[in-house]
Amino acid sequence: MNGIEITELKLPVTLQGVHGSPYTRKSLAALRYRRLPYRFIIGQPGNPIPVGYPDWEALPVPKVGLLPTFYVAGEGGELKAITDSTPILAQLESLSEERSLYPTDPVIRFLNYILEDYADEWLTRCMFHYRWMYEADIDKAGAILPLLRDTGIPGAQHEKLKQLVSTRQIERLYVVGSNEVTTPVIEDSYHRFLTLMDTHLQQYPFLMGSRPGSSDFGVYGQLTCLTHFDPTPTKIVLEESPRTYAWVERLEDLCGFEVEESGWLTRDSIPDSILALLGEVARVHMPQMLANARAIAAGEKQFETEIDGKFWQQPSFPYQAKCLRWTREVFGGLVDSDRESVRHLLSNVGLMPLIEEVIG
Ligand SMILES: N[C@@H](CCC(=O)N[C@@H](CS)C(=O)NCC(=O)O)C(=O)O
């Protein structure tokens, strides 16, 4: 699926990242939940790791330098570096079918896919925005991120790295569409998300029911930053949804959680809270996915659209156009009757254009 072929997945699963990276946290928590042995290499591919990882120089560097990077066996048995948590977690299913991350009911599985994509591609904007927009957040992230790789960095070098990291990331705010105009759109969406999550958690321990799906881990990954690391959004969650804060703590390590096979939501029992979350996806995530895909199809480097009734402008991204294509492919892969059920559900929450709107 999704174009990544892992020819040989070996245990322990080997991955590299840092604790400040939401997708790294997503992947680690998913591996723990799945009880798959793993080797976690702290740091960035290609960068020296001072202690504890003697083989770091032998590790290949991925084509796109993103975290986490997984190391797998390529076609000739050689070590290959790959990125992109969503398809990689999906391929991990081939290692064992137990404690799967994917709901058995194809309709619910599709909703899980959409919510994972929303977490990875929208909530991450909230995360990046808060981290690099406000002084307290910039100060903390700038100071801590370099130390996550190496706690032994001498003072002067630490100060230099702090400046370097902060400047680089602040300059990249525009990449996720975060600026003065879009700030209220992003921040309102975070507040609303917390309310929706709070309502859901009053009824269910996980997004996908009484067992977690890949969407739970996607949301968890972004929230490790928003609710537990960055001071501004942490203050907000503590005021508005202590329940969501506690949920993030629990998700970190579910290795001891015993799974009931029948724990998934089913198409006959979709709670209003999930429908409301899908409505939120339609409100903020969908318009930017569609506008981005249109811009990519037209070869435009920027796109402008309206999100939540407000002006939105940002550079266009081939990767997100690919995400939209994948979502549509997953929908297209459903059997007719399931597709009709999904269509009915998505239409009710205003999400059908995500699947059907003609691009280019
Ligand atoms: N779609 C990818 C996204 C990974 C990603 O964006 N990783 C970020 C860190 S959380 C990254 O490595 N950014 C580049 C950088 O920090 O230099 C996934 O699901 O793994």
C-alpha cells in the first residue's frame, strides 16, 4: 500500500528519531502497543551520535530526511532507510496479525484512515504553530530539542544550537500555513478538537472504541507535543480537557492492555462524537487538502483558500496531494456496499468532497 515496499521487515523493528517528534512518538507507542520488539536509535540520520550507537555511521540516510526513519532490508538484503509512519505502520501488520491497528469493519477502517490523516496533516499544523509562534514555546523547544539528541552538549554549543534550531523552525512556520492571518483558524481548531475529544473520551477509551486504532496513535503523537511539551497548548488542555491530557499519558504505553477482538466500533454503533470529529475534519482539513491538490495539479507553488470562513494562504505540497490520492484510493478499494455506507456517513458530515471533488 501507499507505494512503499518493504521487502523484508525484521525484528527488532529498527527506527531512529527524537522524543520531540510527533511521528516518532506515534510510531513508538504503536510498536509498544503491538508488542513488537524494536530498537530505537535516538538522533537524526547522518548526524554523529556521541554515545550508545556505535553503528550510526553505517546506517543509510533516507531520501527525504524525516523522523522517524525506519531501517529495513532492501531488495538485495542491504539496509534501506525509509520514512512515512502511516504506510510503515500498515506494513508492520505483516509481522503479526495480533493487536492490529486497523478495525475489522471496512467502514470503520476507512474512518480510522481519515482520522489518522487529519492527525498527521492537520493537528501537526497546530503543533508546529504553537511550538514556534510564542516566546515561551520557542524558548523551551529551542533549549530542549538539541539536548534530546545529546544531553552532554557544552553550554556555549548548546546556546548556539538553540538559536540555530529556533531560527530555522520559525522560518518554516509559513510552510504549514501559520501566520498572523491564519492564527485564529489554527487555534480555534485546537480548542474545538479538545472539546470533541473530551466528549468522545467520556464514552470510549479510544477513538476506535474499546481498542486503539492507528488514528489513536496518530492523534497521540501530535498531542505528546501539544498537551505535554509546548507550554501554551499544554495550559489550554489543562484548562479545557484534563481528560485528554490523561489519555495521552495512557496511550504512551499500552503493552499491558489486553485487547478484546470485538472492541472496535462497528458501523451500527458510530457515536455522535466520532461524527462530530469527522465534521471537524470537513471544516478545517478538507478545504486545505482540496485547495492544495488543485494547486499541485495546476503547477502552482502557492494556494489560497478559505478555511472556517477565513482567508488561508500557504505553499503547496506534493506530499499532501499524495495523501489525498491515497485516501481516494482506499475509498475506491472498498466493495460497493461498504462504499455506499461510507458515502452515506461522509455526506452527513459534509466530507464527501474530500473523496469526490474533481481536482484539476
Ligand atoms: N508523514 C511523515 C512525516 C514525518 C515528519 O514530518 N517528521 C518531522 C519531525 S516530526 C521531520 O522530520 N521534519 C524535518 C526536520 O525536523 O528537520 C510521517 O508520518 O512519518
